[in-house]
Amino acid sequence: MHTAQHLVKHALTGALAKDRTILLVTHHISLCLPYASHLVELSAGKVARQGSIQELRDRGVLQQVIENEDVVDREDPVEDSSAAV
């Protein structure tokens, strides 16, 4: 399992996150979007857009944010600790 997927599944959506406000800074928008209630897009250190996921969807800008900012990762390479150095 990819590291980011593991963190989302076990730290951001499980018992650890219950009744907590979590502020997450990421480019993995599509991975976190199903669990997010609010999104803030930053550009050059300033807020470019913000709102609830539904507000951004209703304004027609959510898909644009995803297309411009989302990072889709490949699986993390597995390091072979038994390899000779």
C-alpha cells in the first residue's frame, strides 16, 4: 500500500481522527477529497480559492483545482534491505 494511502486510511479517517479537526497540506487532492469538508488552494503564499467541497463544486471550480494541482503517485518503490552495499 502506498504511504499516502496508508496515512489517509489509518490516521485521517480512523479512530485517531474522531472528533478532531485536521489540517492537511497536500497535493494528493483526489486521495483526500472524499474525506475533506473544506479545501483551501494556495498560490504564491496567498489564498487563491477556498470553500466547502460542495461550494467549490457548485461554483464549478473544484474540477479545475483538481486538474491543476492534483498529484497522482506511482507506488512507492520497495527498498531491498538485503542488497549488498
